Amino acid sequence: MRVVFLGATHEVTGSMTYLEAGKHKFLVDCGMEQGKDIFVNQDLEDIPVNASEIEAVFLTHAHVDHSGNLPLLYKRGFRGNVYATEATANLCAIMLLDCANIQEQEAEWKNRKNKRAGREETGPIYSMDDAKEVIKLFIPLPYDRRVRVEENCEICFHNVGHLLGAACIEIWLKEGRQSRKIVFSGDIGNPGRPLIADPQPVDKADYVVIESTYGNRLHEKSAGPTIYMNQLAEVLDRTFKRGGNVVIPSFAVGRTQELLFFLREIKAEGLVPSLPDFRVFVDSPMAVEATNIFLQTPQEYFSDEVRAILEQGQNPIFFDGLNVSVTSEESIAINSDPDPKVILSASGMCEAGRIRHHLKHNLWRPESTIVFAGYQTAGTLGRTLQDGAESVKLFGEDIAVKAEIVTLENTSGHADRDDLAAWLNGMKQKPKMVFVNHGEDDSVNEFAAYLHENFGYETFGPYSGTVFDLLSGEVTVETKGQYVEEDTEQQVKSRSLFDALNSAIKRLQRIVTAMRDHSNKEIEKMTKAINELADKFEPQEEEEK
């Protein structure tokens, strides 16, 4: 009975974990990695068995860093079931198709360039047909219902408030006469958000895998929805006074709907005196479809505030001046309009989609503002802009960054350190081990230490390839299908750390190679730093051998 950590290990994308009990094989999440050329460099080679041997996937929620490689899994031979909550299944039905569509469009655009340059053509990592077929494999389940998947596996989803339909998953496994219960937290929501109900804890578990996106940070508790709304209103007011646009890279599912809720309140309370009747454009076909799914979802998924609005027969995310853009022509027309406006467009990390066109038209304008209202993964264009880049490359053109760059603090859909700990402490029985993942390196290490030092949990931050035997408690490291046992857990941690550092160096090198849309100066700087790091570790690697 084993768990193999594959993705979102000391990073926040590409969530994927392999479970094995007896002859049965499962995955928890099958996410796409972000922060690199996601249309070319994705793979599933780390899964220790063929995709056709996976009997089921248990999906925590619909975000592409947790679900985005399901069509690739199908392409590689997977034909099992995908278990998810009803809302997650509905959202994935649009998100996976959108992801495939973007890939096909990007591949077509790149191949036109490759053909002109005499380079070899490339294709998307999966097609629309792959996405359509894997969507047929979804088994939608309600919250709080325990379901038997196989003879030795049962699951139950519970609300964790991160996104509509997001869940932690209780998994009961059996092997012979032995049984174990492992809980995957998924992404835990920030309590008190305006749309989604707060996270719910589970009673107990033998083992817990918990996220740590903000495991070493605290959100400002006084900066609740009202403070956030006022901060956004101030940004709108000063930008409109300058005659500029407010461009918000927004995740089509979840964050867009939350922002629409706030913009509705801002308009209703007259918080933008310079332009009280400002217009808002949602330029994302997927965001439009996702908004419709939100409005069709049962009320029990939502917060008390939203339920009250719905019971009054009102739409909590609609207001006068709201426009939606579905066609390419409608999207292009937005940037042809000289009047100040708000533009909400995906993707939230600026890696693909229509947002890149809006950035091209607004980044160079000092009167405009780019507002980030969500986490930006290292290596993405969004993080590059957050970190103060003076220019970026979009569609082969160098674009000066003259617009105001604003990050709305305390807007995360992820719980902070204390709320993560509170969710864990909500268990009536302390687990034998808490595995900390889905966080950047410092966050994983610091949160693991915090849980151990303050609450007495046995914690471990696994790296990709770490294997844990749920029956014996032994930790091993997988290397190209071979399991190498170590004498002590400390030796395993040291070896795992060393392997992870070398893996990280290679990954960074791939990222830099794929950063065609970033400035040459940035690429040269990153390349130099990575090569220096690689030189430091090369001698140690030889000594290990």
C-alpha cells in the first residue's frame, strides 16, 4: 500500500499523487504544470505505471493545475473513472475543452512561424477529442457521501471552500486485512470569502496530505471583503481619472465571479466618483460559461451572504454596464474603444489566452493599471510583471511596462498558515504523519516545521519520486522505476533534497528555453544564475555516484 508523490512537490502546480493498494492503482489529481511552455513540455512520465493501468482518478477541484492533464492521461491510455463533485465535473466540462482549444490555437500559431523559419512543426499535447472523451469518464458525486470505488477503496468528498465544488478527499484503502485512511486536503479556501461556503474539516485520518501555498504567510485578518472592495474601488477611481483602463488577469473560474460580485457592490455603493457608470468587460468565453454554471449551482455551495441575495431573486454577479465578449471580433473591439473600462480576461497568470492581447494594448500606457488578484507562480508572465519587469515580449514584440502594476493583497483563494493549521487541528484524532505539499520550497519547509514545533505533528515535505508505504511507514525514493531504499528517514530526506535540487535545475533550464515571450535581458540573467547553481551541484553529484 503505497503513495508516490509526483507533482506539486515543493512547487504549486502540476498536482498529482499516485496511490496503490494491492492490485489497484489510482491518481489523486492530474494537473498541468504552469510557469513553462505548457503546450509543449508536459509529460506524465513520472507515473510509475502505464496510464492504462490507472483505474480511477480522484479530483479535488477543477483548476487546471489539478485537472489540466486529464486529457493527456486519456491520450496515453487511461479509461477509468474520474470521481469529482458535481460542480467540479460541470466546470471541468468547459475548462478542459478550453485548455485543449487554446493549445490547438497556440500550436497552429507557432507552426506558422516554424514553417516560415524552416523549423520542425509541433503539436498540442492533447486534442479537443481527448478532452471530450475524458469528460465522458467523470462520475459526479455530492459532498459528504461515502462511495465504494473498488473492493479495497472508498472515498468521500467534503467542502474546502477554495472554489465552487472544491473538496478534500477522504480515502479508505485496504490491502489484505490491513486498512488505512489518507486524506488529501486539495486547496483549502480562505475563510470568509464572499461567494463560497467556508472549509469544513474531517474527523480523523491515519495520514494527511496538506497544501501549503501560503503555509509561511498570514493574511491580514482585518482586510476582509470590505477592505478589499474599497482597495479595488480606489484603483478604479485613480485609473479612470487618468483616462486609462483597468486590466485584471483573472482565473475564468472562481476569481472572475468573485470580482464580479465586488464590482457589483462597488457600483451599488457609488465608490468610483470619477466614473460611477463604468463598464466592465468579461473577455473570456470560458468565464462566461463558468458564470452560468455558478448561477445554476445549488445554494448549499454558497456563502450565507450569497444565499440571502439569491433568495431575494437577485443575481449576485450581474449589474448594469456588464458586457461579455465571446467572439474574437468582440474581443478585438474592446481595445478599439478609447473610453476607460475594466477588462477581466483569462488566463490568471497571463500565460495564454486573450489577456495577453489586452496586456499588449495596455502595458505601455502609463494611464492604465494592471491589477493582479490571484497567486502568480514563479516563471509565469504574471510573476514577471509583479516582480517589476521593465519590458516583456508579447507576440514577438518588445512591450515597455509603463502601466501601474497593482497586487490586491489578501485576496487569495488559499488559506494562510493559521487557517491551514486550524483545518488540520479540526480533526479529533491526530494523524500519524502529515505530508506537506503544494507550496514553494520555503513555504513547505516552514509550514512543516511550524506544525511540528507548535502542535506536535510528525511532518514531511516530500519531493517528486518520494514513496511512502502506508503499512510499514517506510520511505523510499523512486528513480526511473527503481525503488531505492535508504537506512534512515534522514538519509532519505537528504537524498530526496539532493535529487530535487538537480531536478529543479533541469526544470529551470527548460523554463528558460521556453521563455520566448520574455525579454532577452531577463533570459540571460536567469540563464546565468541557473548555470552557476548547476556548477555548484555538479561535483557533489559525482561524489554521490
